[in-house]
Amino acid sequence: MLKQFSQSLYPTGRSVSQVNYTSRYTTLTNTKKYICLSVEDIEASVRAFIRQHGMTTDMLFGEFDGEVLKLSVLTCHKDKRSALFFGMFNSQPIVDTNTMIVTSLPTPQVTGTNTQRISYINYVIDNLC
């Protein structure tokens, strides 16, 4: 699985591991960047990332930005709305795993009461859904 994930990153520039995958919408957490110049570098980086976070490859997302490989842990959500809420509340992008589109979300409100912050997030989500 690790080798297949690493090899799929090289030609496409973006990959999500599909083992036991249950959700279309996910959020990205614990993003770490690695310089990768070859498939061997990719495999070593993925292996190190998995070891650091104590996880399996069914929770991985990888994306290239030039020579920089960004690896992230995926958090599954039951629907788009819950993924948007979690992502915005935690300042994390979401991924539609069918289209591989990464969506950055607006910055959450940092002032006001918790009720006001949640109301603002719900307002933004209503406009995105």
C-alpha cells in the first residue's frame, strides 16, 4: 500500500490513500512538508510521516508543490456541511476525495462569544452549501 500510494503521487502530483475509505469529505491535519526529488524520497518521506503519526496509509493525503511534498492526516466526515464546519472551526482545508479538490476556508471569527463564532461559521457554510 505504501509503495502504491508513493508511486501514484509521482506522476499526478496529488494522491489520497483509498484503503477502507468511508467518506467523500475530509479535513487535513498535521500537515508536514518534505523535499522530494525521486520516488525513493517520496517513499522515505511517507514512511517517516506514518511512523511519526502512528497511523495507517488509509488516512493519508499527499500533494506536490514543485519539489515540496505536503503530507497530511485525513479526518473523515459524514457530509460536506460537517467537514466545512470542522475545517473552518479548526482553520483546516477540506478535500473532496472524489474530485481531489482542496478547498481553503475563510478565517474563523476570533472575537466575540463562542455562540457568535459558531453563528458566523454557520452563516459562511450556508453560503458555501
